[in-house]
Amino acid sequence: MPRRIFIGDVHGHFDALMMLFEAIAPGDSDQVYFVGDLVDRGPKSAQVVDFVMNSPHQSILGNHELMLLEAVTNSRAPEHFRQAWLYSGGHSTIQSYGNNGIPWTHLEWMQTLPTHLDLGDIWLVHAGVDPKLPLEKHTSEQFCWIREEFHSMVQPYFPDKLIISGHTITFTIPGVMPGRLAQGEGWLDIDTGAYHRQSGWLTAVDMTQRKVYQVNTRQKRLRTSTLDELITHVNPQRITSRRMMMY
């Protein structure tokens, strides 16, 4: 049976991503999806983008791609936009591209990334949705940046779809330990903080076989678990923005 595999925020950690792919060994019929934030913070954003854009796999737009595009391609953007991107890991991305800078082919490809994908029973988005808004009222602001309102939902946004997201590192959600996945009402967060010193885990979830592959970006160590073993169920009443304000 073809597998559907979802990969959390890579943030420039190309070597760990290659270790994941070696372990997953996707076949021609398997479908692999990235939840965005391929770039920034880690050392090899250029290699990550080059790999994904030249693969058959699909990625959606993350807030870090959004920041990069605004800083690099919008000549009218205020200087504080560029500084915010650089502060949020953009320096590492620039260094990964070397003296030639970010090629236009990479920028054009990022501009084509969708904000979400409807896969039938799974709805893929980088950050989440606003439970107070109908879907047609959403913009990239909600899809790429939302946190607290999404994770504190008390009922699923879709009656028949699981929302898979990244963006918010799972251990910043109350009650979730580093490296674990977080599940709430109708959503599953798979960003386990590949770049963060308190975690370092890059996660791939095989939803077909309900298996989780993780590589620690510092220790270069692979581990596998069942999905059920690694999920922490979140109490929406405990959600607070104080811990979740991270890029």
C-alpha cells in the first residue's frame, strides 16, 4: 500500500533530512509532504531547498519562506522586515548560499508553494487555522503564523479531516515533552524543534503505517516509534501564548 509521509520543519538541517530519507526509503508510489519552513536557522538551507524542489515531493509555504520572500523579493518592504528575517535565522540561509546569493529559480519555486493542501482525510497547513473564521476568509497570515487560537480549539475545525501542521515546536505547548508530537481537537503538530537546543529532533510521520521516524540534528541519531507511542494529547484550556511565541 502506498504510504503518506509528512515531514516537520526542517530549518536547514539537510544532513538529518538525508538520514530520515535513508530510513524511510520512500518508493515511487509513496507520497511525501513537507509542512514548510525548509529554510533558516540550520546550516544548509540551500541544499534543503534544492533537494525538495528537484524531487517529486510536495511542500507547502511556511512563515520562514514567507519572511524570506518578503525580505529578498519585495524592494518596497520596510527595512525592519529584512532585519526580522535575519534575526529569525536568515543569516544562516544567506551563508548557505555563498557568494552567489539565492538563485532566482529557488525564489520562483518558493513563490509557487501553496499555503495548504487538501488530501481528503488530511488537511496540511504550516501553522493552522483560525477557528473563528470561515476557510475562505483566511490569508497567509493565519495559515503561516497562527498559534494559540488554533491549538486551543475545543472542537475540530473540520468534521472529517485531521489538520497536520508544524510551526509551533511541540514542547512549547503545555504538557508536551521535547521530541513528542502534540495532538488536540482535530489537529496534529509534528514540529519537534529540529534546530532547538532543548530538542533537536527532526520528525517524519508515516500516517499509513502509523510510524514515526526521528533524527536528532545534534547527535545524528535515528529513532523510530509508533505514532500512538509518541503522541501527547493536549488540554486546550492549558494553552497560553507565553510559551508559544517562537518563530
